[in-house]
Amino acid sequence: MKKIKSAGLKNRALKRMTTLIIFAMIVMVMLFYGIVYSRIIRNQGKNQEKSLANLDAYLNSYFEEVDSIAKNVNYNYYLQNYLETVIDREDNYTDPSVGKNMRAYEMSSQAFSDTLLSRPDISSVMIFGRKKVLLNKSLYSLRNVVMDYSDLEWYQEAIKNPYDMVITGPNHYRFFDTDDEAISLSREIQDYENGTFLGVILVNLNMNKITEICDSFKENTTGALAIVNEAGEKIYLNSSSTGMDIQNLNLKELIETAEQYSESTFRTRLDGTEYFITKKKMKSTGWNLVHIIPQSWLLADLWKISMLIVTAVTGTLLVTLFSLNRILTNVIRPLKKLERHMGRVSLENLSEKVDITTDDEIGHLAGNFNSMLERIENLKEQVVEEQEDKRKYELQALQAQINPHFLYNTLDSIIWMAETQDSNIVAMTEALAKLFRISLNKGNEEILLKKEMEHVKNYLIIQSMRYADKFTFEIRVEPEVEKCRIIKLILQPIVENCIYHGIKKKRGSGHIIIRAFHSEPNLILQVKDDGCGMSRETCEKMLSYEIEQENISGSGIGVKNVNERIQLRFGKEYGLHYDSEEGKGTTVTYTLPYCTEEMENAEN
């Protein structure tokens, strides 16, 4: 039986389950990573868009607040009177005598001073006429009041948009002794009665307030916040909360890149680093509000979570594999037990029963296997019984064939002897009686060798009387083999064959020798005659049953039948062997198992 490789089965199952579990876990981790990654990007974009929208609204609110201050100043009655007086004069505005209304100048100057005092974020308020500064209140010293400012952006934009606030910057304080930068709000001043040009008011805001506003929003976000004007100039840039080194980023290139994307949030590579960018353009100023965060910073928590998941998945995998190993071991163990029992089963050993009583498929398989063994054993016993019955019936049939012909011929000889008053009639009748008594053997198939020899002796006595002076015989039996048990009626057919096919065809008389001796480990019987003999080819055909041996007596019990009976009973290693030479005679050798009554009783 080919052995079941249970270890291989277990390992294959573990490998397949491991592969399946690992594949499923990899897919799950990848799906998780993809879903969380998309959600992080989406949430990051939404949060930053909302934050930038709030910053935009707050800055607009701040600028509108400053613009409302400028509007209030513009509509000041005294300022209107003062500007109407000096707008077209070439005199230096610093000489109060140039104004027809000193009261108007003082009140306007006081209004500007009050504005500076109330708003520390406003560093200066100035009014520019067509060619000169008409009014100035500043925290810094004035550099030069006579200068050409008509081409400056804030001045031109204010005149072009008389009803709108114009925001520019960052600008240096061109008129004051400082290098600080400022955000400038400018608006045209008109006569509120006739709408004529009275000048341009310029409110300079120091950067501290802008920085303060942006810093307050920056505290609630991760990454860098930048405000860049349309020219690509930095208004605000801060990344202190993350320690990001983006001071050297090309902001102009960043804005140009951002304008290529229609989405508010996008990913791009700058200076060899991947960034997620969220942008918003302020309508009031044209400024670009930009939130910048490196991809590595944004996904840092995701990587940590992924590592935790991988660790958890690995632990789960190990626990699962351990559990699978235990389960498979419990499944394979009864299979291995069943395999061992199957390996011990053979036709000679059908008593091996599998002791597996579990209520599962393996238990059912073991139960069916046990039932199969029982059926095979029953069938084997049935076949043996049938074979035994068959041999008995065959022997009975053969014996039934012997009796009529042989009995008829023998009785015919006895009648002849009686008519001639032959003195051998008693001996022949006695031999015939003994012959039939021994052949019956109380219905037993086996017989003692001594009885078998007596049976063949009586047969030879009868035949020697029938064929007077045709042959003589002798029987040599070692005393130790007389009690050996053999199959009955195996000598008489061969002896009969010797008489009719060997000696009877010979000129003159013949001689038959029957021997029985022990040749370890077998019992050897020999029937030897000095008849006409046969060729080697004929001997081989005799043994191969190509020649059907039939006795002259019509018994039909020949070599084939005797050899088959011996081999059927004891096995193929036993049987007959022919040794013959033409003109010299034939020797038939029986090889039988050596078994005495004592040995048989000991075994039983």
C-alpha cells in the first residue's frame, strides 16, 4: 500500500492557507491604506480650504475696517474744506498760513492723529494732491515731500478706481526714514458735493498686524502658510510649527505651478520634494493664500498606523497559523492512524480494526473501512469454504468415476478366476475390499501416508493378478514418515499411468518402485518404473497439462488432477516433477509438506 504522506498533506494545507491569508491581509492593508490615504488627502484639502477661506474672510474684514476708517476721514467736514483750499496751490503745505482756514487744517490734523493713536497697526496716513503731499501723520520722519509719485501703482489704481479700495504691497516706506515694509490702502478723495478730485489718501499698515492675523490661523494647521502677491513677492511665510525648511522655495514658481491646477488642493514636486498644496486667491487684493505641507509630514501618521496594522496583522497571522497547525494536526492524526492500520492489512491479516470513533468524516471513513474488512474476511472465509466444498465434490465425482470401471474390470477378473478355480481369488477379493474401504476414508480428504501406501499396494496386487507376470513392484517407506498426512488418492493415478503408458507397452516384464522419505523440510514420494519412458518435450507437456492424461481404466484421474489438487491445497511450490528417458523408464517425484499427526496436534 502506498503510504499517505500526512506531513506533506499538512504542510501543503498550511502553505495554501498561509498564502491565502497573507494575500487577503495584503489586499486588506492595501485597501485600508488606499482608503485612509484618500480620506486624509480629502480631509486635508477640505480643512485647509476652509482655513484659507476663513483667513481670506478675516483679512478682507480687516481691510474693510481700515477702509471704513479712511472713508470716515475722507468725509470729515474740516478735511474737505482744507483740501479744497490747498489742492491747486504750489506752496509748501507745511506753512499753515497757506490755508485760508486754519481751523480746518488743525481739525484735519487732529483727526489723523487720533487715528494713529487708536490704531497701532496704522503706521501713517497721508493725503497726496496732484503734485505734493497735502497732509501727513506718521510714526516716522518724512524724507522728501517733493517727489514724483504720480506713476506709482497705488496712486494710479486709486484714480482709476475712484470708488474702490486699492491694496498694494508689500511696499517700503518711500517717504520716511525706515526700511520697514508696509501694506498700503489707497482711495481717491472726492468733493462730496460735486465729486471733484481732492486727492488720494494713503493708509500704510505695518506688517505686524498681517503677521499676527496669519500666525493666529497658522497655529491651527500643520505645514507652512504663505501669502504671495500677483508679482510673486512674499507677503507672509511661516513654517515654524513644523520646522519645514521652505524659506528657499521659489514662491513665484510655486504660484505659476498652482495656476496650472484647477483643483484647490493638488500634489506637486518642488526642489525634489513632494508637497501637497492648497491654494486660494483673494478677490479683493489678488493675493494668493497658499498652504504647503510635505507629503511625508502629511502621511507620517498614516505610516505609523500602517506599521501598527502590519504588526497586528503579523501577530494575527502567527496566531492563525498556530491555530491552523493545531487544527490540521488534530485532523491529520486520525488520518495517519488510519493509514498505519491500512498498511498492516493484507489477505493474511484482516483482523486490523481502526479504533477511531469520532462523529465526523474521518470517523465515518474508519467505520466504513472496518466494515469493509469484515466483509472481505467473510468473503474470504466463504471462498475458502466454497473451495473446500469444490474439492470435496470433485474428489467425490472422481471416486464415483473410478468405482464403476475399475470395479467392473476387477469383478470380471474375479469371475474368471472362479470359473478356473484359481486360488488367487481370495487374495484379489480381499485386496478389492481393502482398496475401496481405504478410498472412502470415512469421507476425509486427508489420509495417513501409511494408509495411502496400503491403498496403492492393494491396487498393485489386483493389477498384478490381472496382468500376470507383466510387472513386479516394491514399496519402500521410511518409518518416520508413515504418520505423515497427505491428500488421499494421489499415488494410484500415477501408478496406473505407469502400468498402462509405461510397462504395458514394453516388451517383457517391468518393475515399479514406490518410495517415501523425509528430505528436510519436505516429504518426498517417488514412483519409478522401467517402462518405455518418454521424451523431454513430452515430460514438459505433461507438466504444462498440454497432454490430457486419461487412464485406460477410464478413471480420468491423471497427472493434471493430482498436480492441481496438491498445489491448490499446499501452494505452487509443491507438486509433481517428471524425469524420463525414452527406453529406460520414468520417475515421478512428489514434493509435499512434511506434516505428521503430532505436529498437527501441537499446532492445534
